[in-house]
Amino acid sequence: NSLNANQENEEYFISEPSKVDLAEGGSNIPKNLTALRNDLSALMYFNGKIKTTKAGIAEISFRTNDAISDWAVLLHGHTQDLNFHVGKESFKTFKPLLIEPNLPRFVHEGDEMLLTTKIVNRTGNEISVMPSSFYLVSNLDTFTELEILEGDELHIPPYSSYSFKSKLKVPAGSDKLTLRFSVSSDQLFDAIEKDIPIRSNKVYQVESI
């Protein structure tokens, strides 16, 4: 079987997410169209009805999602007389400038946190970048900028990374927290969005009669 996708070379694939306006919702993120990565599902593609030609060849094509990672391709096939075979391949999705927030699975109302976010420079040159981080709660329609503790402009050496921290206090009265992190240089940009459930601090007691 052969895979047909947007291949950069024999090893790397480039994720091509859809274009969106980061300033949607009234935030003061720069109003230019750019790639916001928000489809981070662990399963990229599934097809249970692939048929080969008489020569045993099948071609499939699929769009990579927004996660930058190593991917395993599992191929399960069988003939009409139920002879089975399993094949395995792999590929990587890649971006030259990457922002990676380290976020909890959930938060509670009133939590005060220092969010650590890593910026990765995968180019062979030092780059100067401007990071930003924003949050939105489910009962509001405007993004609010988070305070970044390490300064506005960062200089990252080639093939290196740098981590910065943002302060956040989880507001009450909402059930979801949407976080957006972005980083930009003169020619490169990356942005990611993740949703985190907000758990209430209220304790519910149910009595049976």
C-alpha cells in the first residue's frame, strides 16, 4: 500500500491547518490570517473499506491534523480467502517554529496557576520571537491577555527551546476555559488553542428518603 499526502521529504510531513482570524472574539491578537492549531486528536485518519487493485496496490490520501508529533500508520489487510497481514509505517509532522503549552487536564474555580509554555526553534538560525497568551471562559465572548513573566521579546538559539510562564486565575461561573498561545518572528508563526474543563468548587449532597 502507498500513502499519498503532502510530503516534504521521505521522513517529514507538514501539517496544514485551516486559516482563521486569531482576533475573532474581540481580543487584541494581531488581526492577520494565520494557522491556529486546534485539531489535536490522537487519531488522524481511519478507513475500513480500502480495496486494492489486482496487483495488490491501493492509494489513500488524507489531511494531517494540527498536532506536531510522530505518527504510526497501521495497515490491516486480508484476502477473500481470509489470509491476513499487518503492516506498519511511520511519519512525522513538523514546523520550524513551535509553541507547546504544558496544561492540566482540568482546573477548579479560583485556581491560581503559573502556566509553562515552551517555544521550540527548529531552524539553523537564532530567531527573535514575541510570545503571547490569552484565555476565554465559556460565558464570555472576549479573549483576555495573560501576563507573561519573562518579558516580551525572546532570543532563541538554533535548534533550541525556551520556556516562559503566564499567570492565570480561573474565574468562577464557567464550565470551560479556552487558552490560546502564539509566537511570532519576522517570518515564522505558530499558534495553538486548547479547551480545559472548569470544575466547580461546590459540593452537592443528595439524600434519599
